[in-house]
Amino acid sequence: MKNQKNTVIDRPPVIAVMGHIDHGKSTLLDYIRESNVTEKEAGGITQHVSAYEVTHKTPEGKIKKITFLDTPGHAAFSGIRSRGANVADIAILVVSAEDGVKPQTIEALKAIQNADIPFVVAISKIDKPEANIERTKQSLAENEVYIEGYGGDVPAVPVSAKSGEGIPELLDMILLVAEIKGSEADTTTPANGVVIESSADPKKGLGATLIVKNGILSKGSCVVSGTSFSPVRMMENFLGKAIQEAHPGSPVKIIGWNILPEVGAKFTTVASKKIAEALIAETKNKTEKAPSQKNEVPQNEPEETITIPLVIEADTAGSLEALLTEISKISIERINIKVIQKGIGRVTESDIKLASHNTDTLIVSFGAAIDPGALSLALRLGIEIHQFDIIYKLTEWLEEALKHLAPTIEIEETIATIKALKFFSKDKDKQIIGCRALEGTVPTGASLKITRRGEEIGRGKIRGLQQQKMKVSEVDAPKEFGAFIEAKIEIAPGDELLAYKIVETK
């Protein structure tokens, strides 16, 4: 280990902030950022999975760096949240002192447990009138989160993102847990880490946010992730400022990718674009040679099922993943949703042209801009582009739209049950039968199913009704009547006749 003395360093811990959507995660992060980042924030990578690098002065007077990830609380972002826990060294589980444990709290806890990382509970909103710290601790225990003082060893720190109470203690606790866990990095290894977000900027190009876990990422090198690569020419820190190098634990944005890298994928660094292309070619070769895991066999859809094509453009890869996850949960009878185009960036003319091939195609933009040419073409063709910035609003709209597009089906609804009592006469396919209405109301003009011993033997139609030698328009059960019936099957006494009507339904 001695030869590594100068190359292995303590890396700033990467922290995932997780919890229920309304429990104050973003407010907590905002307070930490505003109180612990000396320079004014200039934008940059504060997207759906935000990353901030803060400094904190310990009680001993030492200045320590901490990197925070913000994993959104909406249920749709469970995949991002799981990756947030996987890239993180430590998690903060935010639980409101007003509400206690909620379903998304449990989901966040499972992601932490699956990632097998330590965590600290931040009991938030302690400044609120309804706050009850002890009740919240009890709620945690009831959900098998045993904090210190409640039979467990999970640290818990009461905090207020409004007043800042407890925030320094929370940061001290994070650094203590990090020290116990240990988060080392080798500065001599090629820079590597994880992609936490990717997006397309029409002015700058394709960008991705990375967390460096090992090595020093420098300008002039080339980053590779899967089949994506980018020469490191444009590199920004979390403040959106251009930097020359990024050290372990730092969030950094790289612009200039050939294709957007997959969110959650690992990245490594090579010396040149040529080496990167060779590495990608080798990866593709291995993928092509690998045996196929499954053969896609097209399934025959039910006759009444229709396929609705869907075009989706989102602002970031995280949003797109969340949308696809939520859309996959939508189940409308006789409707099959098929995403024929999905992208990150803007709605383009090619999206509109693709949608024009099928009048049922729906185009959805989630936080994505619309190219002027695309808007003009859509107006000319009468195609509507539906824009959203809240996921549940999009899914609610989509469900209603799909219900409207669902095909109508015809259902035979039985309106009366009749028993044939006596056969009177027959002329070709017209016959007069004495009947009794057993259930319901028998109307003139009703269609009939003719059944014998429980089996359907034919169909017919009531052309006229008579009671006490008087023509009537309908007969109610349990009355007897004469019926003038048109049917190819000769009706016999004892046959059961089911009068029905056709009902259209979605």
C-alpha cells in the first residue's frame, strides 16, 4: 500500500437525497447549496437529476467537500432514484415531521437497501406547527427503520430547510458516516464514473452529466460510455463554468457526444478519439456475437384491438425514461400503444411527417421545444402537438385520449325471456306462436335468439304482438301473448326465445 500513498486519496462522498415528493428534499438541497456554495450559481446542470458540490467546515475547522445528487420524488422517477442510490456512497432519507413515512419513502428506502449503502435520516419540516419528531421516529420504527435511540444504529437528524436548524449537524453526520465507510479514489487511473443525465441542446449539442469516481478527468482526453463517446473539449462544473479538469467526487458536464450515452451507464477515459472508436467497435462486435436472449414472436392481436402510434420528445433522458415507464402502466381495453418515435431534444419536422402516416398518431412533447418548421408543418397538416411539463398531467390526458380512440364493439343485451307455448301457423319463414313473457318487456321489432334445451338453434325477429286479439307495441312479464315471428327455424312449444338489442360500447 505504500506505493499508493500519494495516489490514493479520500474522495468527497457522493450523497443521494431521497424521499417522498412533498417532504422537502429540494428545499433542503437548495438551502445546503445556497449556504455552502460561495459562488453564485450560474445554471448549468441543474436538471432532473441535479448535482451540486458543496464545502462544509467541520467542528474541527477542516474544510470538506460533499457532492449531492437530487433524485426526484415523483413515483415515475423510481429508475433514476435507484441509479442515484447506486452511484452514491451515502443516502439521506428525508422524512417529514408532519407526515411520517409515506409510500415513496418506502420505495426510496428499498432503493437504498438494494444499493447496499449507509444512510442518514433527515427529519424535515421541524419548524411546522404540526411537526412531531417523536411520532415520526415511531413511524420509521413501524416501517423497520430503526434509528439511534429506537433500537437501531441509523443516524437521524431533525432539520429545517427554512431556518437552517440542524443542517450543519446533518453535514457533520454525513462526513462522519463517510469517514467510517471510507470513500477512496485512485488519481492515477484513467478517469471513470457514472452518467447521471443526458440531454440535447440545439445550440451546444449533445451533453451528459457525469460523476467522476476515480482518476482526474482532463481536457484533451476522450470519454467513452457504451457506444457513445465525446472528446473532452467543452467541460463545465456544476456552476456551468468551463473547467480544465475534474477530480474524484466532482459532477461535470461534457458536451460533444456522438450519441447520447445511457443514463446510469459507466464511463471510462481514453487518450484519443481513435482509441475510443476502436473500443466502441470492439463492444459492438461482442454484442453482435452474443447469443440472442429471446426471439420476438409477433402475437396476433384480438380482432377488435387497435394500435395507437405515439411520438414522444422529452427534454432529458431521465424524463424520457420516466415517461416510458408511466406509459407502460396504462392499460385501456382493446388499445395497444406503440411508441414509434422517442427522442431527447426538440419536436422536429421528421416527427410530424412520421405522425402524418396515421391519423390516430399522437405527438407528445415533455418539456421539449418545437422547431418552427415542425410547428408550421403540423398546422398545415392539422396535426396537434400536445405539450406537458408534469408527468401525471400527461398520463391523465393520454388515458382519456386513448379511451376516446378505443374501437366501439357491439354487445347483444338480453331484454326479455320468452317461452313458446303453442304453434299456430306457418307461411314460409313467418309463423304465429303463442308465448308467455317470463322476464322483462318484449317490444315489437325485437331480435330473437331461439334456443332448445339450452342450445341456440336459430335467430328471428318479432314482427308483431297481440294480446286479447288487440295489436300491442310491447308486452310485460308475466303475461301471455301472440307473436308474429319471422324465422327460418320452425319454433316448437317449449322453446325459449331471448329478445335482445344491440348496444355499442367502448
